[in-house]
Amino acid sequence: MALVSIRNVNKVYDGNVHAVKNVDLEIRDKEFMVFVGPSGCGKTTTLRMVAGLESITSGDILIGDTVVNQLPPMDRDIAMVFQNYALYPHMSVFHNMAFGLKMRKFDKAEIDKRVRDAAAILGIEDLLARKPRQLSGGQRQRVALGRAIVRHPQVFLFDEPLSNLDAKLRVQMRVELKKLHERLGTTAIYVTHDQVEAMTLGDRVVVMKDGVVQQVGEPLELYNTPANRFVAGFIGSPAMNFAEVTLSASGGKVWAEAPGLKIGLPEPVARRVGSRNGTKATVGVRPEDLHVAGPADPAELCFDVEVEVIEQLGSEIVLDTRAASNAFVASVEPTLRVRMHDRLRLAINPNRLHLFDAATEAAI
Amino acid sequence: MIEGAAWRRWVFYNIPLILFVFILLFPFYWMIITTFRPDGELYRPWNAANYQPFWTNNPTLDHILYLFEETSFERWMVNTMVIAAVSTVISLFCGVFAGYALARLNFPYAGGLGTAIFVTYLVPQTLLFIPLAEIIRSFRLGDTPWSLILTYPTFLIPFCTWLMMGYFKAIPKELEECARIDGASRFKAMIYIILPVAVPGIMSAGIFAFTLSWNEFIYALVFLSSPEQKTVPVGVTSELIRGDVFFWGPLMAGALLGSIPVAIVYSFFVEHYVSGLTGSVKG
């Protein structure tokens, strides 16, 4: 158990590709930290630097109180689960799991006990004699996990461990991972490009883009108060709707205008706009924060749309709609009767409106 | 698979296959039939009444006996075996480590060095034997097995290195990274994880190297002179072709017996050999 500090770390490949830029993070003891971002955002590189598989161009990485910059992977007391599992194909499941302990010269009885304990936790006791090629994807995944947990390391590192599994198994393993972390309480760093995994697994989530940390926070914090337009768009499914608007003040209100759209900004947002009057900005609203307008909805938060596509999901209906040049996705109650090309009036939940600076993309 | 009418199967599959097999196997058949054919039949003119080139009714072991009684054929076999085995082991040892280094260690100019090593393999032996002969003479190794054991690796090591480099590149990097996180040093990860996984590749390289040195002719012809030191290919051709007289029977018997060990090595390792060529490592 240990905290991991990443202090002002940079990674530059071949002198010109700046893959990780000034990343500064503190991963707390027993925390499950998820790095999420699109491919090429530097999340895996950061993880590999923690593992010692990639050198650090500048900055420091600490595990516990030790600076590990120069330590080889074997001396960092970490365990890693790889996307393709990386099981040793010529060894049985037992020996795959025992390999790390053997390398560290544990005695035979202790190895046997630890492997059997881990196998029991993961429900793979009866697979111990098999070779990796005789296992299904889910079983291989468990063996890879088992190989990590037998070592009782200070930190677990996961590099997209679920992305090779089919959708159903992925959900199931996600739950198991969460339980496993609860049970073992080991500090974990988990890399994924799947924001659902990030939201469900992480105690805290780091969103990265182009090598830069965009925001660090608990899942709901990212969801409710995204720091910028990228985080707002990346977290949440279906993704947040954006519309480029021009801000203007008239009649004691601040208005956000776009073709086919004129919204009076709610009071708290309007106050934050301050001197940006007359400038461009981006309005963001999540699909679930849109609903079909009723009599109680104030007119300045409503706008007209045409329904283009209807996706019936059972628990909700996802509407792809259009207001002039702006597309809006709205998820509405499943009881709504609506047909394609119908015209609808949508209303925005006033407390859930996001506004982003057009130039910096930072939240206003 | 060929689909459609039966004639299509014959024209595009069966007949070409039969032709191909026939062309490949005919020299072996000729070698075998000549080995067991008595001299009287071998030197019978083509227009004789009882001329019968593809079969013999009087098989004989005379040629094989001649080989063992009148020449040093057993010595040649032993020489060839020892030289091929030792130079294969040396080349494999160097080739495996060099291939690993080129594929994995990411040192500066690794790619260029890999290509350079391959280029040395392309330099024809018919040119290289001249400077090599000079070196062999300087070290006073002429007419000893060492002259071949030490020169064969000059073409076997580039070959093994190149083959192993390709094989190591096909092994997922994560296997090794995982081993290193598990507590193995780079060297231990190679010994315990990468080499066992690469066994099919190592075997293919070994078989190829063994066959290449078994069949090698020019160096053996140039560096060895006394009949006792010769290898099978050189011994058979130099002792059984005298001037313009070809002793076809013993020549073919020597060729037949000389190709048997290689055939055994192939068939013994064929399973590994095939998977080595296709190079599949699945996790």
C-alpha cells in the first residue's frame, strides 16, 4: 500500500514528440485512480513511466517515499495487467502466477499458498494446470489478475485490461475488479479509453488530452462541473450537446444566441459571464438535461427542434434533433409518443446549463 | 480449395501437384536406382536391346561396399557431422543473442546494423573464400576441421541472426515487460520467458544452419586437402571422379547415404520447424 506521486513529469520521444506534458498528480493510498482519454493522449505512457518500462524525460515519480525514476521495474514493487494479458504461453496457469514469486525467491510452500489463495479469490482453482491457450478470454483475464495479486504489490497498474473482452464479460469483470479492489485495498492506477469504465471504477478520474491533464476529480465532479469543453464532451454518454453562441445583454438578462436558438442564461451563469458580453461562447447541455417543454418551463429556456432520428432504448428514448444548424441529442421519458420529422419544443434544465469560453474552451 | 467441376480440380490442382511432386522426387529416385544398379547395367549403351534406365532386376550392394572399403567414407561422415554440429551450435548461440539484441535493445543504429549483418550474408562465398583462405593459412588451420568450424559461422551467424531477429520481433513485447515487472532482470526475462517461447524459431534456425553446413562445398574443397579430413560432399566428388571418369555407382551411393542424416533431422523436427516458419505466438 502506498501513495504514488507524479511530479511535473514530461516525456519527449526522439527529441520532438512531446507525449506527456507537465503531469502533476498525487494518487492517494488505497485509491483507485483512472486515467482516461482518447488514444494518443499520453495516459498509457504515464502508466508505463510509473511501471519503469519507459524512461522519464524530466520530473519525478515517487512510490511511497522513494523516488523511483532510476529503479528498474523489478525493484518498484508494482504489478501490471496488460491489455493482451501477456500470459507466458509455455507455462501453466500455476507457473504463470508463481513466476513473480519464484523470481523473488519465495519458498515453495509460500508460493503454493499464495497462488492457491489468489486462485480461490478469482475462482480459477480448477484451471491451475492448464496452459494459457486452453483458456477463454475471461479466464485469461483472471489469470493475469491473479498473477498481479499473488505478489501483494504496493501498486497495481492496469493498462486497458478489459478492452479485449466482449461487452457482456467486460461489464461483469468491471464489477469484479471493483470488488477485488475493495477487498485488497491496494493503490491502483487504471488506464482506459472508455469513459464508462472510468466513471464506474474510479475513486478519482484523470482526464488527459494531448499529453496534458485536463481535469482530476471524482467521477460526478467531472460529470457535473467539467473544467473545459473537452472534459464535458468526453465524459457522459450520449455526449453533451454543444452550440456556438454569441452572448448579448438586453432587458436585464444575458442571452445566448445561435441560428434557431435564443436562450436566456440562468442567473448564476449570467453573473459569471461578466464582461464577456458580445463575445462568442459555447453552450453545453447534456441530453438528459433536455426535456419536452411543458407549461411550467420559462420561455427563455425553450427552443424548437425537428426530430431526425428516434432511438428507443426501452428505459428512455434518445432523440436526435436539429434546431437550424445545431444538432441536439435529448434523452426523454420512454412514454413520449413522437415520430420522425415531428416538431418539438425542448426545455433546458436551468441548473444544468454549461458555458465555455470560445477561445480557451475553459468553463465559464 | 478449388470449386466447381471435376475437370477444374484436375487441371488446376491434381495435375500440377503431381507434376511438381514428380519433378522434386525424380532426382532422389535416380540416385537410389543408380546406387543399387550393377555396373554392367549402368554403362550399357542407350541403344542396347535390354536397355532399361528406370528399373533394375539385379539390385546390388557393391557400390555401397566399395564406398566403405575403398574410400574413407565413414571418416567423411564423422567429419561432416562434427563440423556441421559444432558450427551450428556456435552460430545458434551467437545468432540468438545477436538477434535478440537487434530486435529488442533499441540501441542507436540497431536497424542499420541488422541490415548490414544481412548484407554480409549476401556476399558470395565464391569471393569470400579467397581472403578466408589467407586467414586460415596465417593461423595454420588448413587441413583441420577447425578451418571449417570457424569459417562456416561467417555465413551461418548472419543467417541465424536475421532469422531470430524476425522471430523475436514477433513475440509480444508485453511478455518481457511483464516478466521484468514480475521481478526478472532483462537477462532472466530472456532466459525464462523469451527463449522458451522462441524454441520453434531457434529450431528452424538450427536446422537450416545444420543443412547449410552439411551441404557446404567451396570452403571444404579449398581448406581441406588430405582425404582423411574431407567432408562428404567434397570427399565423394574428389575421390570418386578421377579425371573425366565418373564412378556413378559409388557417387550416387555416397550422395544417398550423405543425405540420410539431413532427412532424419528434418523429419524429427518437422513439427517445430513448420511452426517456426509460420512463427505464431499466441498468448
